[in-house]
Amino acid sequence: MTSLLDLLSTLISLVFLSILGLIAGVAIPGLFLAAAAPWLDTFLPTGPKR
């Protein structure tokens, strides 16, 4: 019974850490991309200057 509870707690923590990693993997690069967007626009323009 103890090993079953250990396995259950391990699975719960793995699910929690995977959700946390997914959020961090999307949110943190998005913050840097938003900060770097004006700088990148000078090197990689997407259209004609207005």
C-alpha cells in the first residue's frame, strides 16, 4: 500500500511539474520576444516602412 501511495504522489508531482514547465516554456520566451520585437523589426522588417 505504501508503494502505491508513493507512486501516486510521484505521478501527481510529475503532472504538476509538466504543467509548470509548459507555462514557463511559453510565457518566459513570450516576454523576451515582446521586449525584443522593436529591435528585431530593424533587422527583419515585415513590410514597407510607413
